[in-house]
Amino acid sequence: MERMQAEALEAKAEGIVGVDIHEESHGWGSHVIEFFAIGTAIIPDEDAEDHVIPDPQTVLDLS
């Protein structure tokens, strides 16, 4: 996650969306856990004068 954040900051992103995190244990190493995280950095279009990133909205109703 820190690497993803660092890369997004380096790219001057305003945020990261669609983050998916996977955790997996391997049989060949009882003390080994693999983490895999992927997401999409949101970078504003500098050519758009009215560019605004809207607030996130709930996709699934959790109630």
C-alpha cells in the first residue's frame, strides 16, 4: 500500500480508486504471506478548466 501511495504521489495523483487487496498463504512456507494490491491513480486533466473529482458514492447498499 505504501508503494502504491508513493507512486500515486509521484504521478501527482489526487487519489487512488478501485483498490483490490489479495492475501495468500503458501504451503511451501508456513510463515510466508503474500500480499497483492492494485488500484487506479486519479490524475486531473490539466486541460479541463472545470475539472472536479466528485465524492465517492456507494455502489452496493450495505443496509
